[in-house]
Amino acid sequence: MRAIDAPFVLTIFGASGDLAKLKIFPSLYAMALQKRFPKQYTIVGYGRTKMTRSEFHRVVKESVVTHVGTDIKLSVLNAMVARMYYFTGQYDERKDFISYRAYLKNTCKVTPKTPHIAYFSTPPVVFHDIIKHLAETRKTKKEDLRLVIEKPFGTSKKSAETLFHFVSQYFEEDQFYLLDHYLGKSSVQSILNMRRANRLLSNIINGQEVANIQITAFESVGVEKRISYFEHVGIVRDIIQSHLFQILGLVMMNIPGSHTAKSLQREKNNIIEAISCPCDKSNIVVGQYKTYTKQTGVKKQSKTETFAAVRLFVDLQEWNNVPIYIRTGKKLHEKHTYVVIELKKFPFQKKSEQPNRISIEFFPEPKITIALINYQEGLETYQEVTSSASIACNIEGCLPEHADLLLDVINQERMHFLSFEEIISSWSIVDHVTGHIDKRHLRMHQYTDGSTGPKAQHQLLKQDGFCWYDRHINTHT
């Protein structure tokens, strides 16, 4: 198993917030449980909430118990929190960062030569303050300081470019890691791994053989505690811009000859920057679940979309006229994330015949399924033959996505992180889509909580003669 050899210090900015409690602390415990940490390491929570070290330890332990369960090894948990500290400070005060430097040296006994990982578990509004003050209070530019910035990376192309130029003023490209937790999922990583290892699979997934590609990401829960963020963003910016465009890039890109972060990011970006969306009502459907505006913090006349379905194309010769359909939504009938690659039929095949297809499921059961059609002579019927294989990480040594990505940062591995080129390319497309939504050029369809979403979503595919694949992948809806 991959482990960490040398000492390090990890600072979690926003350590008193929900992301740290929900994802980071449980991930750190998973790493400790698998003995991934070196003998010497330090973890410090930096937050605006006043808290003693013992109170912070209690927060960490409660978080681990809540999200991991009571079946934990207390000896491992206690050993981990013994290496955890807490510092109370503001993000917009340079003097607090100076005091924090002294705290690392005097209280935590961290030397300037120790690699320092700064994890931004904060609202994006304070990113600039943290970046600036970390840079201005370091001893030298050669200091090994690595920034882990988690999405969202802006709310538009302009704001993403601003963030890129700002962070580039203070840090080199190899010092910041742009994290989308979807890329830490073993099932998402399997897309590239399977394509690299299986020539047959890769040769089939090309524009000459593919009729259409469908990406579905449904959530059964509503917006809940993320209202203040979501109300100003909507689901297109929150889910499609990063998570689903990344999946699309991994599915459609050319496989790079060299297995490096640069080559992978380049090939994904070649797909993303070529995305074309005819932004009108025949290519975009947006909706809102009926109880959304009844929640505290939501305006009664809110037009924030909680469901979106879009019809896209990739403006590349090899993918000419192959439609891509993406849909995602909150408060739907189930939680399910999957990709369906429908293959073209021969001209002599009947319209009633089901097409061959490849489906990749990420949740609830990570697996790949290949469905082939077999004609039964004498019975004059067609039988579907399917072959499925799990792509879940179910062997010893699997880590949660945040833990896997954090391990990458400490080991200076960049394969599963984004580039600003990809981010800016994706915002270029999303800005066109959200521009039509924000200007209310599109009808906001209301849908019942727990339903399958607006019925209008089906019109996107019908114009091309296709249908959505449902929960079980094997049937159309």
C-alpha cells in the first residue's frame, strides 16, 4: 500500500466547518487505521471559531464516530488526535498568520523544512485572503508549501480566471492542487484504467461506433444545509461544470501515450473545450422541486434550478453529430450515478431492436456492464445478453476519496487533480447555459419531490430518436 515516508504538517483551514467534519476527519482516521502516516506528522485545525485543543479533539472524535460508526479502534483514533492541534484565527488578518507561524514552531515543534499542506476547507470567498497571507508570511519562496483548493473554482469563467491569476502571483503551478472529490473515487478512476488496459473497450468508444452518450447523476436528498451556497449557484454550476464534465472527458478523450498528470489533463481539456451546446429550450431543460422555495433561506420567487438536463455535442471530427445528454437533480426518486454509452446499429437492423451498450455505474453499485443483443432463431425474438463486473474498490487498502487525494498531495502525485485550463474551458460552456437560465429564457419546470424529474427532459432525446436509460440501465424511460 502507498504510505507516507517523511514527516509533514497538515493545516486544515476551516477546521470547525461542515466539510472538515463530514469528509476530512473521517478520511484522516481511515489513513491512520491503515498505517499510511509516518511516525512523525502534525495536523492543525485553523478556524475562526474559538476552541481549545481538547474541545477540538472532541469534535474530531465525534465526527469520526458519526461517519465511520462505533466499530472504530479507539487506540488508533486516540493516537491520531494526540498529533492534532487547534489555532483560532481570522483569514483576513495578516497578524494572525504571523502568530500561526510562531504557533507551528513553538507549540507544534514544526521546522521550516517540513512539507506543509494547506487544505482549504472554507467558503470560496476567503480563498484569496488565505492564499495571500500564506505567501506573505512564509520565510522563503522555496519553502515546501502545497495548497489544496477544493471546488468550487469560481462561479463563472471570469471568476475562475481571476482565481488562477491570483494564486499564480504567489505560487508555482506545482504547488497548488485543485481538488474535485469525484476524481478520488476509485470507480471514476476506473474509467481511464479500464480503457488503458482493454484495447477492445477503447476501440469501441469512438464516434464511429457510438450513437449517443448519457450521463445521469440523481440525488434523493434536497439541498438541505447548503442552501446559502446553492441558492446563488444552482445545480448546473455545482454539479455539471466540474463533476460531470470530468466524467465526460474521461469517457471520450484520447488515451495519452504517457501516463502523466499533464498528458491526462491535456486530453480531457481537448474534449471539454470542444463542447458545444445550442443554448435554447430544445437543448436545455431546468426544473425545481416543489418544496424548494418553502425552505428557510430561499426566496419565494427563487428561480434557482435544482434539476437540469442538457443536450451537447463535441465539436471534433471523430465525434461529429454524436449527441451527449447530461442530467442531474436533487430530491428525486433515488440516488444513482451512471454513464450509458449506446452503440450504433447496422442500417439493416429494425428500429424495434435494442442497441448494444456499455454502462458504467458509480453509485450505488460501482460496476461496468456490457449488453449485447442475441437473435433467437425459430422463436423470432431477441435476447439481451449482459456481462457485468464490479469496479468497486473492495480489497484491503481502499480509502475514501478525500483520503486518497490527500495521500496523493503528500506524495506529490497529481494524476487525479484538475488543471485551470480544464476549469476555464468548462466554465466557458456553463456560462452560456446559465446565462439563459439567469435571464429566464427557459421555463422553470416544477416537479414533485421524490419523482423522476420534469417530463420535459425526455424531449431532448426524442428529437434524435433516443430515450433515457433508467435506474436498472436495461430499460428505456
